[in-house]
Amino acid sequence: MDFAVLPPEVNSARMYAGPGSGPMLAAAMAWDELAAALQSTANSYQAEITALTSGPWVGPSAAAMVAAIAPYLEWMRTTGAQAEVTATKTRGAAFAYETAFAETVPPPVITANRTLLATLVATNFLGQNTPAIATTETEYAEMWARDTAAMFGYAGSTATATRLTPFAQPEQTTNSGADQSGAGAQATGIAAGSTRNAVTQQSLSAVPNMLTRAAVGPSAVDPSVMDVLGLESDLIAVFLNAPASVSGLGIAAPSATIALPFDIAGALTGFHT
């Protein structure tokens, strides 16, 4: 989207609408909690395994169990570390919004400028208001440029915030010789997980690129409204589907992330819900 073609009334009004950076900060806190829960769970697993295999449980079965659980523990630690990175980037997105908000001209200031212009033009019978009219228009042009710069900067910052590493599925740790129904359920789960991961990885690569293009200005053909709606869907996939792999742990993924994509999508739409 070319923010330069939008008047300051539009860019400022959209930036000032909605709850601001609150949902993003709440999402960052939720990601921190998820990361801590994953690391804590991994440490608890490791402590229990060490206690069992160092005394009461030894032999081939114990060795097999340790070999099976080791990749799962590594997955939990890796996913926890990724959650920490996501929390950091989410806070970065919140900071980018606050920066853009501070740089955006307040809507009442723009309204006052337009009201003054209308008054000056209506009373300019002998041309006595011409210098004041020129000054008012110059101030309006400066507001336009200021809002444009704020929105392009916001798009660039959020492009960085959405560059996330895809979350991986944990390795299978159950017995491969399970019955037919179990095998069927496992196959269905793997297929669903693969589809979800494919969507997530596509979003992880597409969203930052779209935001980067928005940050550098319009292309030969500006995105349509449907492109913007598609971007919001991609952002939702990034921040909601990414932690889906950890759902099997019984640890709740950050529910606050649902509000995050719309704040980031404001970099293209300017609207913050």
C-alpha cells in the first residue's frame, strides 16, 4: 500500500483507532510464559528420568526409554527458546507501534488546520488572507509527509518482527507397532500437522516480504483490498499456528496473540483493532 497517497486525516485516524500496543505487550507476556513452561517441563522430565535410571530402573527397557525421550526433551527446549525469541520480537512490534504513534500527527491537529483553511478561504474577499492560506497549506503538507514517514517506518519495523523461525513437530515417541486404528489416527494426525506446518511456513516467509514491500513504497501495481485481507490471514497463521506443536504438552498457547496480527497488519491497513 502506498501510504503517501493517503491524506493525513486517513493515516492519523487509523493509527489512533484501537487499543494500541496493549494486545502486543500481552501477547509477548504470554509467549514468555509459554517459553518458561516448556523449559520447566523439560527440566522436570529430565529430573524424573535421571532419578529412575540412576537406581530403581536399569536395563534394556530403561535405555530404550531414555533414547526415545531424549529427542522430545530437545524439542521442548528448542521450542521454548523459539518462544522466547517470539516474545522478544512481539515486544519489538509493540515498540514499533508506539514509535509510529508518537510520530503521527494527532487527528485534532489536522482537523484544526482544515477548519482554519476553510475559514480563511471563506473570508478572503480582497486577498488579505492569501499569506495565511499559504502557511496553512504548508503546515498541512508537512503533516502529510510526517504521517507518510511514520507509516512506512512502521511497516519496515513490523516486517522484521514477523520474521520467525517455523516451529517443528516433535518426533514420534510411541511404539510403531500399534494396532491398525492407532496407526490410522496417527496417520491422520501427521497429515493434519504437515498441512498446518506448510501453511505456517508459507506465512512465515510471505508476511515479512509483504511488509518489507510496504515499507519501501508502492510497487508498479498496488495491492488490492483482497491482498490486504490475505495479509491479515497470513499474520494470524504466523502468530497462532506457530505454537501449535506444543499443544500436546497440555500447555496453553498464548491466547493474547490473537490480537497481535491486527495491530501489526495496521502497518498496511492503518487500522488497529
